[in-house]
Amino acid sequence: MGRLRKHQEKSGKLLSPKRTHEKKTLKRILTSLFLGIISLETTLPMSANSRNPHETVNCDILIVGAGLAGSAAAYEGLLAGKTVCLTEITDWVGGQISSQGTSALDEGKRQRSQQHFPRGYNTLRRNIARLYNRQNPGECWVSESCFLPYHGHQLLYQQLREAQQWGRGTLKWFPSTVIKDVELSEDGKLIKSAIAIQHSPKTGTGHLNKDPLSKTIEDAYSYENSQRFNKKIIRFESKSKKGSPTDWFVIEATETGEIVALADVPYRLGLDPRSHLNPSSPTENGDPYCVQGFTYPFAMERTATPQPQTKPSFYEQYEPYYGYDSDRRMAYFDLVFTYRRIWSNEQGKFVRVGPMKVHEPTPGDISMQNWVWGNDYRPGTAQDNLVYSRRQLEQTGQLEPDGWKGGLRTEALRKGEELSQGFYYWLVAGTTDSRLGYGVKRPHPNHRFLQGLDSPMGTSHGLSKYPYIREGRRIIGRSSYDHPQGFAINEIDISTKDYWHDFYRTSLPRPMYQLVWSTIADLESKFVTANDRPSYMITRRTHATVYPDSVGVADYMIDFHPCMALSPPEKRGNRERPGVRVAHGGAHPAQIPLRALIPQKVDNLIVSGKSIATSHIAAAAYRVHGFEWSVGAAAGTLASFSLEQSILPYQLVDNLPQQEAKLQQLRRRLESNGNPTTFPRDIMFSLRR
């Protein structure tokens, strides 16, 4: 990373970790004091349970999870002048762009062409361009903006600090903190408080990011001090003492829906049953264990000379999984390297590599790896799934008092970490290919694996601090006028599929197929004008469903990284779960309805991020960077609005489809603040046929 450091020092804009380590340490201490965080360097008395917190912290809004959705919610809450408590299991804000390592912005071309993003997301994009003097410092080809993960954290954290200043709000930032329990009211309708555990390394045990997540997660959720960590027990509760249901709000912004599980609100996990709303689903009964794969990204640097490469002891176990792609045209190392190249100091020659032209990698270039047949770990059975179902949570005692441990299978995390470390070795030294057979893959030893606290991932082990999660628990919304069984955004609401295709004619039962078409006709008929064809002539959706309660926008294809059919996922000859990719493909620019953020049962819980009410198929489009910011901005604005109006979120939509005055006020606030709730007509109807 020598050239990167020279650029940092020369420009004076990027932080040079080694030269400024002492300054950063001092700054971190001062920042912690500024945000009200007590240092944990001294050993605190051990607390046996949630009844003995070391500290009680008051909030207007408690946001659990500081990924893009959580950070966006905090941004809007701070600009509205609210006291925001923000917790995060890692020590970085930003999720996908930082702690999860996927610092390559996934964006829809139509949305990007008009910069039709929320104000905070546009600010983040501008700050990236200003920092590097270019929008795409990595010259990657998967995105128009690929950058270093630790800069994602630094930029976004500074953005939150600025929002605090501009809006005169108060940010109480709690890194390395997990929620252990929530206290509900007697009727179960309100979260009265939340119990958290903040952990810090004991003196002499090394940095917080010394070990990968699988080695620390169970410890992080334990109340007791351990050989590795000191623990601080924190109770979060309302800043107001009025005892009103609208005194405070909790925003679920974790990556897997932890608060959804803890509060035990209805949710779905994995594949949905095939229906007229999700006609491409491969199963009649659903499957909670087939969830999209998760990934531990890492960074690797091109070097001028061959580097010594160490073969992991577990390499042979995972070698049968690794491959370029089923498309032989993509079987070029430099295509994989430049796909998510996140740093390039010197622009290489423009050369053809397979079917594409790219800037040739030069020594010092850094690539972030996130590859389907590389470091995507894709379990799909009850024996190896990552996100525990409700039944599994019961079986493991995690729904018992003080029993919560994060709701994840530690063994799956460990194997995902090993898969990723093995993938690096396959890239630089491997000669096999699970997709294309022998004779295709060649060694590429002129690279090194970047690890260390000053590396792009900010970890001693070189993997991301937390895996990139594509799918977790998804709430079932409350019943509404058009969704009597509980609200959700479904495949039929966004997909560009031609449902007149023989596949649907022959595979769906006739009554279900007829229902698909009556549903499409009903949705399309609402937007037929004199210049349009009549609805009976339409063979597919011409636009996404338009919601009267839309509070945000999303624009991305339905993109799957399917679970594998057999256990373990890396098993030789394994294949993807058949039928999951049927739904893979185009999606219309879509809206985020408020009803998708409102869970059943608990009235002061707002759900954001990937846990909103969607089907498995729709979730594949509602999971990328721009969507996460949009739904987070909506959640933060909703919480602030509800506090000011003394109204619960469900009361904004409980009379739909009749006009709701308060709902319209909320939507006007979002729009006036630069957070779009709909797309311009030329984008929304861009696929009209």
C-alpha cells in the first residue's frame, strides 16, 4: 500500500494510519468523551444480569445497528434535533460501505443518472468524490464508486457529527455494543427499555479487531467479564418521563433482524411458499433455511514481484467450491481483480480482457473480493444455516430471559471466514475450477493479502469486521385493506418478468395462474390512461406498484446469491438450490411503503434495513446501498415526526385507502428535506411496452 500512503500524505486529505496513530487515539478518546461514552479501560464490577446496569442512558430514538440504514436514520434524527442513541456490534458506522467491506456502491443506472437519492446519500457520494478527487478511486467496473472501507467509516462518522451540529441534536454513539434484551410493557405493545452490553479489550489482550467475529460473538453477548473483554451493562430508555406510548421509538437496523426476533414479532425467513404474489418461488411450502449467501470480503494488493503464499490448513475442504464463473468469457483473473478494485493510484493501459476493456492493474492497486463462487458462503439446511429460525431460537434457549446470543450459528460464521481465506489462496495459487474444470485457472502470485489495523478492513486478520449479510428476518406487516393476511412487498409488485411465458403457464396451478393475471390487471388498471393500451392487452407489469404511503425509493435488479442444495455448502459437486434463480432479473424502480416498516404487536418499534416486510424474492432487490439509506432516512424521519405529533406509526396508515392527513404531512416533510418518496414518471415508466 506504499503508493496509497504517498498519495495520502501528498494530498493531505486521506488519513495515513501509521503516521497518525497517536493522533487518532487521542481523537478517539476526545470523541468518546464528547459523545458521552465512558472509557472501559478499568475493570468494571461484574454484572450478573440486566437488573444491575452500570449506566442508564436516555434517548428520544434508540437505533440498533449502525449500518447504512441505521446511520441514515441517525442522520435524519439528528437534523431534526433529537437525542439519538446509536449502537453497533462493530466499532465502525456504515455497514456495507465499511465494517462489511462491500465498499462498491450498488446502484440502479436510472436512479443514478438523475442522482435521485436521499440527501444524506448524495452527501456521502459527494464526500467520497471530494476525498479522492474522483468518484471512483478504484476504477472498478461493478460500480461507479469503489473506495476503501475505512474511509467509508471516517466519512460517514464525520457526516453524523455535522448533522448533530446543524440540527442541534445529540448523538450518543455506542460502538462495540449489542442489545441483549428488551423490556416490553405488560400488554406487550411497547418497548419500555433495552439492555445492552458494551465490550472493550482487557489490557494486554490486543485490539478489539484482533480476532474474527466467530471467535468473539458469543463472548460479546455474555454479561460477565471474560479473559478477552471487560463488559459494561447499559439500560436504554426514554428521555421523557411522561409515560406516554410516544415517549420514544426504537429503530431496528441490525443486519439480521435481531430486535425483530427478541421482541418476537411475526416474521418470515428464507423462501416463501409459491403463490400468485410470488409465482417464481421454487417451493410450495416455503423454507426458512434457504437464505441468500453471506460473504466476508477481504482486500488484496497487486505487487511488482511474486510474494510468498501460505496455504491454509483447511484449504482442501473448500477447494471444490472455488471457481471463476459458469460463463467461460469471465474466466480471467484481471476481470475478477478489477471487478471490485477499490484503489488505483496509477491508471494502467486500457486493455481488452475477455469480453471487456479495463484499465490494466498496476502494482499498488487494491481489490476487494466479493465473488459468488469464491467467498460467498451459502448454507441452506437446518444443519448449517446462519440465521436461526424461531424454532431454532427456542431450541437453543435464546428466547429465554437473558438467553439471547445474537441469533446466529457461530459455526457458520467460522466456516464463512475459512472459505474467504481459502479463496485468496485459490486466486493466487489455485489451479482448479469448480465451474469450468481443469486447465483454466492459473496461479497469480504477484499479490499480497492485506491485514492489520491500518489495512482497508481495519482488522488484524484481514477479513471484514462483520460479514456482508444479504438477507435476514423479514417482518410480516399488519393487515391492511389490500393485504388482509399481513402486509408485504412481493415479487409481483416489482418484477419485470413476462408471466405469459410458458414456464408460468405450465408450472403454476390454473387457479393460481389466473389469480396472477387478475392481480396484474388490477394493479395496472389504476394507471391506464387514454394514451395507454387497455389492461387486458398487457402481458407483464409496466411499472412497480404505487403505494399511497410511500416513504422512500429503491432501484435495483432482483439479484440472487442462492443457498446451496446440500450440506455442507462446499461439498464437492454441490449445486445451487434448484429454481431459486427463476426470479432473478429485472425490477422496476420501486417505492418503499410505510406499512413495510411497521411490525405487528409492538407499536413503538420501527423496522428499517433488510428486515422490512418483503418476500424473499423482493428482498433480493431491496437490499443494496441506496435502498438502505432511503429506508433508514424514512425511519429516522418517521420517528422524529411521531415524537413531535404524539402519534404511533401505525396510526398514519390505519384508515387507508382513505386519505390520511398526518401521512401526507410526513411525506411532504420527507420530500421537502430531499428524501424522495417516488420516482419521476420518466424513470418509473421507463420499461413501458
